Amino acid sequence: MSRGGEAAPTATPDRVAKPEPVRRAAQRADRDEAAAAAVADAFPEELYVALRQGHRVSLRGSGAFFIRPERETRSARPGSSGSVRRSAGTPCSAGRPPPAGRADAAPARTAVSSRA
């Protein structure tokens, strides 16, 4: 039983619960399960820190993770004044230039991308 009296998630044929790969990793590395669980908990946090620092993270067999840089796009309106800068992943409607005299209403966003 987990918090709130709910049963812990169980593995199904298409989903493996966290304890199973932690147990297997502990056996493969000849370590105890608590040490393997600590690494499994710390890994996503460290991946996030590396991405925020601008590093590209490559995992052999899984691909590479990186932050997509801001890109410049063309305006969709003919006759408008050139291009605007926007983050990759920002919806096109938010990529329009703001009305004159107003700050940009759409804050720049970044997105984590991966390539296998």
C-alpha cells in the first residue's frame, strides 16, 4: 500500500514498474537495491541540470538530449516587417510581433528534444 491507502502501481505486459529495473540494475552492478534506487532517483535530476547548463547529453543506445535553441521565423502575414524571434516549440500565434508599445506577451520558452 502506498500513501492514501492506494495500492502501489503494478507491472503490466506493456509497462514495467520502477522497482523491477532497479532490482535488475542492482544485480547487474553487484550493489544493493537501495544504492541502485538512489542512482535511479538522482539520474533524471542530473540530466535536467546538465540540460539547463546548456550541455548536450548522449546516452548510448537511447539517443541524445538537448535544448532546442531559439530560432527565427518568418511572419505569416504578407507585407509585414520581416521576421520575429521565437523559441522552437512556441505556437505560431504567439510568434507574432507584439503590438507597438507593448512588451512581448509571449515569454520565450525552450523545449527539450531528443534524437535516437
